[in-house]
Amino acid sequence: MTRPEPVFEAPWHAQLFALTVHLNEAGRFDWPDWAARFSATLAEHGLARELNGGDDYFAAWLETLEALLAEKGWAEATAVAEMRDAWEAAYLRTPHGDPVTLDG
Amino acid sequence: MRVRALETILTEKGLIDPAALDEIIDTYENRIGPRNGAHVVARAWSDPAFRTALLEDATAVVSELGYYGRQGEHMVAVENTDAVHNMVVCTLCSCYPWPLLGIPPGWYKSDAYRARAVREPRKVLADFGVTLPETTAVRVWDSTAEVRYLVIPQRPAGTEGMDEAALMDLVTRDSMIGTGLALNP
């Protein structure tokens, strides 16, 4: 057998995949519901351009998960945006090689 | 960082366990992959009773081997013969038999494959270097969140007497999606 390609092309693909699978396994939503929502996002994105199954695929995945979590009231869009900014600031102020943490 | 933000918020609310995420990533990166599916196929080639049971109720049979779906999906095994070649796609998203094949390759998730597999399966097969006799019908199975398919490729000639472990090496990921054939020994 030829050597397999990497399972996930980027670390954030893996994180996102794991987060979604974990939420499903914890019973937060069922998989057919997830698949239906994800299919709808993919179809929408696919209208604008041809998706290559890499980053754009997981971008659609992320958009679907964000919308689902906001709808359930678990992660509101504004809270996510604030947290994202907090992480970005943390990455920018952390010296290279040090672990990145939110409390700086 | 958007994923990171979601993780932080959900962890703070006690909705997720960050250690579980690492465990899931480790499982899919290191422990689950096409070798699982190859194991099932090699056994089906070697053991007629197993093959019959697999074709009747794949979910039960592969669960017994420890390959069960984390999403509670139903597994169906479809067997290639001289008369029929089976090929799997998910036209809506990218449903795939994770426990048996791991995470799908990029092309499986691409619009091009998802759209063309149904419309022009023979051309797609040709792109993968597979040309079938005109007398072989091509059947395309559309996976869903509830049903995932595993193709049992045809056992190559000249493999009589090979044991399960040796046979496993002939079973490629693509041969179990139906976009390839099992390797010749």
C-alpha cells in the first residue's frame, strides 16, 4: 500500500472535526440533523464557486457549527467574536515559542 | 482561531471536555483508517460464512470486530462482481464509513466528485485509472447520515492460498470506495 496522505490537512480541520464529533457524542445534537445543516451550507457555498474539499469544505463546516451553537444559545455570535479577538491578542503578545494563554 | 474561540466558550460552560477532543483527534489520526476496512474485506474473501453475514447485516458484523459507528449509522456492504461494480459517494456532504475507512480524502469531499460520480461514473472511474468491461454495470450508492456503504472489491486472481494478513495488503482505500480495484499480488 502506498503511504497514506495526512488525515487532516490542517490542525484546525482536526480540532473542528473533533469538536463536532464530541458534541454529537455528548448528545448535544444528533448526526442526521448535523448532516442536513451541513449539506445546506455546502450547497449554498457550492453555488458561488466549485468547492475543492479542503479548506473551503471545513470553512462551510465551521459556519454550520457556529450557526448551530448560536441557535442553541451555547455560543452567541458576539461572544464568539470577542473570544476570537481575545485569542488573537494573546497570540500577538505571546513571545514565539511560549505557550499561548488568554490571561496575559 | 474561530474554532479555538468556540472551544473556550463551550469548555467554560461545561458543555465539552477538552481532553475528549484530543482523544478523538488521536483516534482518527492514528487508530482508525482503511486498515480496518481492509481487515473486513480480507476476512470476507477468506471466510464464506463471514461474507454472507456481512452482506446480510454489516452493522452487526463489523461492530463485533470493534468497528462501530460513533454516529449510530447503519453500515451496508456491497459486493463487486463481474456483473456489477459498486461505487460510493455522498452527494449532499461527505458521509463516509469512518470506523472502517477513517477520514475521507479531499477528493471525496470535493464538489467535482460529488456531482460527477452520479452523472458520469464511468468517466470518474477512468480518471482514477479504472476501466471496466462494457458488460459490467456500475452502481452508485449515495451515502447519508444514516447509511454508509463499504464496497467489497473483487478478490484478485492468483491470491488463492494467501492468508488474511497478506490479503489485507491488497485492499486499498479506493477499492473500498469503488474508485479503485484491489491490487494484484
